[in-house]
Amino acid sequence: AVVSTQSTGELDEDVSVKKPSFPPISADKLRSDKTEFRKIPIPPHRYTPLKENWMKLYSPVVEHLKLQIRFNVKTRNVELKTSPETTDVGSIQKAADFVRAFALGFDIEDCLALVRLDDLFLESFEISDVKTTLKGDHLARAIGRIAGKGGRTKYTIENVTKTRIVLADSKIHILGSFQNMRIARTAICNLILGSPPAKVYGKMRTVASRMNERF
């Protein structure tokens, strides 16, 4: 049945809707009683650097982030755990990223930036993700184009984009802010696809200078 409604001709008064207010949750309420764990596997070629730099890893995690850390010799994992003194809920993830960056091959000083700054990220991809047909000598040449003579190309990309890059065989790891990582990734992808370094440098410097002007 259709119900006919008669219009009164009067405009309805604006009904003021009260917005719900959600006060910020305090850090104490965010903290759960449940203990959180993280395990970061350490590859065999990073055992010696880990042993040499253990105190540099240990100090920021325990003193600054107020977490517990240990190296499990049986499983070859660095294990992280929250403690009663842990104040920030994001500390365990920061520490996990910090240790993971070191395990991937970044210098300890560069990894420390992940603990100190909030807008830094890690990204990993393989050369085969960019171009699947590269194999054998063609793959080796692609890695050579990214590194450059004496690592010159890699250093240039790092300095222009303010990022850090690790070349681990056919895997590439980038550490930096989101925008800078995007510029570095584009430059590396162009090199993999066969662009000459001079052309890549030119494009990269143009984009980087635009970014600096914007901010």
C-alpha cells in the first residue's frame, strides 16, 4: 500500500546533531597485560657482525625502548619481549624493524635511525620482480648496473635520495622515508630494465629537487 504524505509547506528546522567525542586513550589503557614476542631470524653470514655489534644492538633496545632481548643459539633467532617497564606500545615493532634491518645487512648506525625516527621504513624486492626474464649473465649485468664501478652508482642513488641500499645477490633492500624510497626504487627499476646510468641520474635528480622544493 502506498502511503501519501501531505507536505506542510514549512521548512523543517535544522536539527543539530551532536558529534560523538572520543578522548585520546592513555598509554596505560593501551598497554595490555599480555606479553608480546618477536623473533627475527639471523642469516649465517650475519653471525659475526651480530657478535661484534651486540652491545650496540642491546643498548637501544633495553635502555631506550625498555624491552628484553636475547639471541637464541639453538634457533639462531634474536628474540624480543615486552617487559613491565615498557611504556610505548609500538616499541616492540620498532625494535623488530631495527634488528631485521641489521640482519639484512645495513650498518648499525643506519639501523639506529629506525629507533629514533618514526617515518622510516624497510622495503625488499627481487630483480626478478621487475623483470622475470633476466637469468645467468643478464642477471649479473643487471646487478652490475645497479652497483656501478666500485659501487659508484649505488652511492649516487643513496646520496641523492637520502636512502640506504643493500644489494644481496638478486635481492635489494632499501631503508628510508616513503617518498625517498619511491624515488630510489624507480631509479633501480630503470637500471634493471636497461636504462643508461646517466639518464637515470638526470631523472632522479629532477624528481629529488622537486621533492625538496615541495617540502
